[in-house]
Amino acid sequence: MNCDMLSLSLEIAYDKLLRECNVCALLSFGVLQTSSVR
């Protein structure tokens, strides 16, 4: 398995994760934003 294949599979897995848990991603992002503001 070369680096290109690995990065590609990681990209796909990340994209899949974001699609499945879009709300979770938005919530965690919001938490990060608010915590960084304080």
C-alpha cells in the first residue's frame, strides 16, 4: 500500500464520516469556536 492509496482512503473515510455525522461535526466545531472565544 503506497502513500497515495493511504491518503486517498483516509480522505474517503473522512468524507464518509462527515456525511454520516454532519451534525456531530457542526456541533464539535461550534464547541471549539465558543471555547476558543472564551
